Amino acid sequence: MMSLALGVLIAQTVRHRLTVLYPLGFFMPAGMLAGFVGLYELSADPLFLSLLAVVGVGVAVTGASLLFDLLTSRPETTRGVQ
């Protein structure tokens, strides 16, 4: 349920172009990774390793896209002025 709620929140953030909340899509699942590791250590259930892998790929892709966006964005202070 928590992952579904997080997914809906991120989808609405992207849909409404709330760029200030884009990092939320990186930091929230990254925090969940620590929880999955802890749950795996407590239960030894391989489900948590699967969740760790799937969410980890998502965190890596989201982090790469945020980094790419940061590196390719240009300041807009001199638009149209020479």
C-alpha cells in the first residue's frame, strides 16, 4: 500500500509539473531501501531482496535522470538579452 501511494504521489507530481517535488521520487524510495534490508535481516524472506532489486533499479534510474537534468539545465536569466 505504501508503494502504491508513493507511486500515485509521484505520478501526480509529474502530471502537474511540480518540479520542486521531483527529488521526492528519489529520496523516498531510497529511504525504503534501508527498510527492505532491515526486513530481510529480520525475516530472511527473499521477497525483500526482490523488492530491494526492483526499487533499487528505480532509484538508480531516477537519480540518473535527476543528475542529467541538473547538468543540462541552463540558467534562464539572460534569455533574449545579448
